[in-house]
Amino acid sequence: MRKIWLMAAVVAACGIALAADEGGIARLKAVADAKCSITNVSDIATSGVLRVDFVLVSEPGSDIRCRLELPRPERWNGLFWGVGNSGLAGKLPNIATYSTPDSAAATTDLGTCHALTVTKNRRAWPLVVQHDYSWRATQMMTVYAKRMVKAYYGKAPRRCYFNGGSCGGRQGFCQAIRFPDEYDGIVVHLPANNAVAGTLGKWIVWRQTHGDDGRCLFTKDEMRRVADAAVEYFATRDPKPYAGRFLADGRVAESDLDGILELAAKGMPSLREGDKMTRLKGL
């Protein structure tokens, strides 16, 4: 008889939890509006996590894919994480890699899914896509995901954090500069936020390695030899496991630069032709 009562209590508790969860899902779906459509709400098998896929539209022509993952209410630790993307985005990254298991977390493809099927040249994208990629997608994802979190759990997150590297690091910087109140803390690593410096660097490399007629002055073997010489030159100084494999620190003194180029020219005499050594040193 006692076992029957215990089983009944368990079933009743499960039923209450299921009803509460269904209520939370209904409230979550009600967040949808003219700029937000929820396309999927489903359980991730055996994980106790509810996955919500939604699409945001900042203006006509916008198509920002987003994903929100919510642990069951009894597991939620009260935290919300915004998760950054990488490169030119276009796909949804694995949320679990960048957040804690009992936290609510969301990410976005930055609205570039369709644009990338046409071209990887960011400057050729429609202006609406460029704006979404630059900052709007991250901000809109954050706003709507936090609304859904509050609707599902019945209360807002007690703390909100953002984590991203490379493109995700740039996203984190954009949030900190434009919308500093959205997150309590932002983790940024290897941010791709120096586009101007990167473009200028490419221009300098081009000028130093190409003639006025646009023809490259160096062969691939020559450039490879210069790189190998740098690794070889520092092999006795760099710490393991870097030594002999790649440079532990790319900063070099002028005397070291001369030594690297002399070592490269010993293995590749063609580097002494014309002004190649001068161009390499300037580079």
C-alpha cells in the first residue's frame, strides 16, 4: 500500500512539473511579435534542456537565426549567457561549449546565412545584412532571449554574461560599447575588432611583395624559406614545445631580423636578387 502511495505521489509530482513546464512554454511562445517568430520548441534528448529556435527581422530583408537553450526550471542557476559566433558566422555554434550546463544561453548566426551563399565578401552584402552582422543581430538576440527566459521561468536572470572569441570577441566589444547595460560581464578573447589595422596590414604586405605592375616579386618557395628561417633562427631560444615548430613571440630586434634574412638567403640565394632583402626587412 505504501508503494502505491509513493508511486502516486511521484506521478502527481511529475504531472505538476509537466503542467508548470507547459505553462512556461506557452508564456515563452507569447513573446513572439512582428520582429520575432518562434520556429521550433523541442527537448534535447536525455539532456533536460529545452531548445528554442527563433528568427528575428530587424527591417525588411533581415533574417537573423537564433537559438536559445533552457535547462529545466528545477536545474536553472539563474544565469543567462550570450554566446558569440566565429568568422562570418552564417551557422549556429554549439552553445554548450561556451556556457555552463545549468545556465540559459542563446546564440545567433548574425543574419548572414543567405548572404554567404552568394559571396564571402562582406562589403558586397546588402546593407541590412552588414548592419545585422555588425551589431544588430547580437543585440536583438540578447533582448528577445532574455524576454523568453523571463517568460519561461517566471523571473528575469539574476546575472547575464556574454562569452565570445574572434568574431564573438568583436560581438562582445560591440555590446560593451553600444549596450553596456545588457550584460553584467563580458568575456572576450582574440577579438576580431581590428578590421582597419588588418586591412592596412594586407595593403602593406602587398606593396612590399609586389612590383608596380602588380606582379608578385617572390615565389612561394622563397616566402616559405623566410618563414622557416625565422623558426630555425629562434629554435635555440624559444621554449618547448614551440622551439623548432613556430615562433613563441613574433616581436624581433633589428639584429635578429638581419640574422633571419641572412639565414634564409643561405638556403635560397635568389632572395639576394634585386631589392628583395630590403623589401623583406621593410615588411
